[in-house]
Amino acid sequence: MTELPDWFEPLLTNARGSDASTWTRLPTPADGRASAVLVLLGETERDGPDVLILQRAATMRSHAGQPAFPGGASDPDDDGPAATALREAEEEVGLNADTVEVVTELPTLWIPVSNFLVTPVLAWWRAPHPVRPVALAEVEAVRRVPVAELVNPDNRLRIRHPSGFVGPAFKAGPMLVWGFTAGVLSTLLELGGWARPWPTDRIEDLPDTSAVPLR
């Protein structure tokens, strides 16, 4: 494995010692549709560690306009979750898999609404390159979001979905990150030792433009 930056080690150690209960309160059923997402961490000299987030196209029938990690359903030819996550990232934003070091697979998590069993794949972007929306019917924008931006208390809140569900959220530039992606990010920041105190009583209703089914 390529040598990881020093900041990656605490996250990796804690992530490898985690189970599904670390990431969600929902039990993981035996049956569901297999899928994977790529939790891709990179670094820039100016902003430090960052994570790749895309925004779904507003015209999609489900998850319209919602920020997410690259990823999707597994294909029969995929050789496991990492292969699924890398294939989807290439199709969605033009990611070159040769620039990525897969570090570990996180526990598989269940999304009840879609019955997806999602395996987040933690990876190090050892040779970053420009990315852009490639699958234009699915992806509207893509951005490397600095960890420093995510842990800024001014950018953290909780979102109340019309269903009554309240969960973590992040303001990341023009994007409001919520749902499954925000839940994974919230735990990731804790395990990496990055999280800072923030006003957890800050609760906002999900804007109408983002009111899509929970992931």
C-alpha cells in the first residue's frame, strides 16, 4: 500500500475497528440490493484533507439534487464493493481508478427506503486530477470539500425531513449535504479526530428543492 499521510492513520485504525452500529442505529438485514459508494479522501497544500462529493442532477426521479458520494448499485461483473465504487466514480465524474488507493471497506449499511445495502469504500486519492460531471443525466456538479469546511461549527446543523426524521447535515459551499451521506461524514469526522463542538440544537427544515426520499 502507498504510504498514507499522517492524518489518515487515526481514521484508518478507528474505521477498521468499527462495526455497523458505529455508523447507524439501523440493523443490517440479510437481503437487499448490493451497492457501494466511494469515500475518497485527498489533500491539497492550501486546504489540507478533503473529500469528493457530487451533486445529483435535479432532473433525477429519485435523490434529485442531493449531494452524495460517487457510487451506485453493484453489477454482476464487479469484483466486490471496491470495484463497484471505482466503476461508478469513473462513470459519474471521470475518476481515474489508477490514481486511487483503496484503503478499507467500511461496514455495510442499510437504506430502508430503497432497500440498498451500501458498502462505503474508504480510499486515498494519491494522485488527484480534475474531475467533472460525466454522466450528465445523473450528476450536476462535483466538488472536493475540505474537512476544515465540514468541521467548521458554522457549517454544521441538523435537518428535519418532511417525514419527521432529523439527521446531521453540512453546508458545503452551495451544497446542503444531508441524509445517508451526511451520516457517514459525521461519523468519519469523529473517527478521524477532526470533529469540533457545534450547536446540535440548530435544526432547520429541509428546503423544498431538496425534499426527496430519504436515502
